[in-house]
Amino acid sequence: MSRNYFYVKKANFIKIIAFCFIGVLTAFLFSGVMVTSLKQAKSSYLYNWMSELSMGGYMYAFGMENHYFTQEYRNLNKDFSISSLLLSTATNIRFNDVRSLLGTELPGLAKYDMEIIIAGEGTNYSNLPIESNIPLEELLQERKGDSTQQSKTETSQTVKPPAQTTGDKKVVFIYHTHSWESYLPQLNLTGDANPNKASSSVSNISIYGDRLKQQLENYGIGTTNDKTDVGKLLVSKGLNSNSSYKVSREIVKEAMASDPDLQFMFDLHRDSARKPVTTAMVNNKPYAKLVFVIGTGNQNYKKNLEVASALHDILNKKYPNLSRGVMYKDFSTGNGIYNQDLSGQAILIEVGGVDNTAEELDRSIDALAEAFSEYYWKAEKVNG
């Protein structure tokens, strides 16, 4: 054979290798772009799947040349299917998730992208928490209610000195991203058909932050309740309620910077769902149900999940049916981070809904404080 023949074969081989490399690189970049662009898509399922396929497809392509990569690819994703990928990319439909068939067709169904991690009694995809989204003009409403419908910061029982205490240290930081969220009974609007009226710059969720603070301190746990009017800050900055987490983020960062003892960050909210969903009978008394929400768009979400799961379990034993469970939320159903990237012990807690009364809310706050104190002091004992 002539020398030219070998040169031609070598050149063709180099072209094939270059073509394969470019193909693999293009596929890898394509999947990365798809994952990024899908952050604005209505369905989180395709996004999550594409995130997995970014690595799975990459390993599969390299496995064509090295069987080791093929083995690793199989360990990562055993259900890789080009046809499924193309269908999902084109239609937002996944073979193994029936909800993807309806998510873009029925108004409001996008909220069901929320994932139930731990379901409390009666919790399912038909009664998930509803995040408030009110008009800008409602943020500064100064609705005031009857003082008899306000949280009673003093308990009827004599408070005994706690057996143990954090001393001068404040270890819990309570804040309110949606500081305007209130309750219809609290505003003398019991039973009103418009849940957006459950908003006030005066009588709002921060009142129950005060109660939680007091109850935690009764258990010896130093606590701060930040009552910043986030609604007022939004209006002053020319922003709407969609930017509320940006504003509250600065509040949390400033608090953490000024007090290194802070460990737990609790963002108290009020669900927009109605009373049948947000009320539980516990020991023949009505309570406002609690929901723990974890944002998955940050590196701390598994640590935060541990705290939320522990609180749910404690509540479930002491107050059956009080906790509606623990939910995952990503960017497709809301902010997706909820400032929980700032700490591995941060939780968003929905306290009741628009129809719950002060008495129901007080009971739930007291139960939450009891559950957290048990969790906290047990963890302190373990940590020495």
C-alpha cells in the first residue's frame, strides 16, 4: 500500500474523532442550555429530568468510546430514551408522569408542580398551600381588627423558669417575607369571599411571630422577631410582591452578619387556602394547620429538610393532624430558594389560612414552640 493511502486513512480517522468530539460537546452544551432556559418553564418535571440527562447523556456519549463510562451512565440513569427526550422537549410531556399531560392546559394546575415530601393526614395534590399574590395597592392597607381577635401574647398558665436556657444568645430569627399577610377574623372580615382582604400593614402575621418568640423564650430559647414592613419597602423601591424575597433576603443577611449566634431562620407565612383545608381538630379543639416548605433551588435544602421533617414528626406525635406535612417548592411554583441558601437550618412555615381565628392560631403557635424546643434541646444534648 502507498504512503498516501495511510495518510488518507489517518486524516479520515482524525476527522471522525473531531466530528465525534464536536458532537459530544454540542450535545453537552445543548443540554446545559436547555436546563438553564427551562428555569422559566411552567413545568418543573422536564427541568428536573433534563438536569439528570445533562450528566446521563454526557456519560452515554463517552461510553461509545469507553465502556467504563457506559457502565457509569447506566448507574446514573437506567431509563434514558432518545424518543422520550424528544417528546418531552417538544411537548413538555413525560411518559412516567400523568400530571405533565395537563400542567399547561388547565389554568392554575402549575401549582401542582410542588412536591409533597411528607404528607400529613388529608394532604394531597388537591389541597396544596396557595401562595398569596395580591395587588400592589393591598400591601399598605391599614386594616385593623377587634382587639379581641388578636393573638394573646400572655398565656393563661403560669410560666415556670426554663430548666435550661441559651442565656443572652439569640439563636432563632423569625421574620416575615409577606409581612402584610393577615387573617379575615383578625380584621373583622370573617367569611369574606375575597382572600386578598386578609392583608394589613398593622394587624398581620408578625403578631404571631411575637407569640412564637415569647413561647420559645419560655422554653429558654433566645429568639428575635423581625417585624419589618416588607410591603412598605417594596412600594418605596417601586417593586411588587414578586420581589418580596429579595427584600427579606437583605433583612436576613443583615441579621446574620450582626449576630453570629443566630442558627435557625423561620419565615412565617399565612396560607391563602380556606378554612376546611387549614383547620384541624386536635383533642376536640380547633387548631390552625401548619405546613413546612423547603425550597430546592439551593445547596442547603437537604439540611433544611432534616429540620422540617423532625418538627413534623414531633408535632404528629403530640398533635395528630396539626401538620399538613413537608413540601418541596422550586422556581416553577414560586421563588424556589426562599432565602434558605443562607442557612442549613432555615424553613418557611405556613401558619393557618385566611379564615383561622386568633384562638386557633395561638394554639398552633404554642404547639410549634413546644415541638421546636424538644427538637432544639435534644440536638444540643447530642452536640454536647
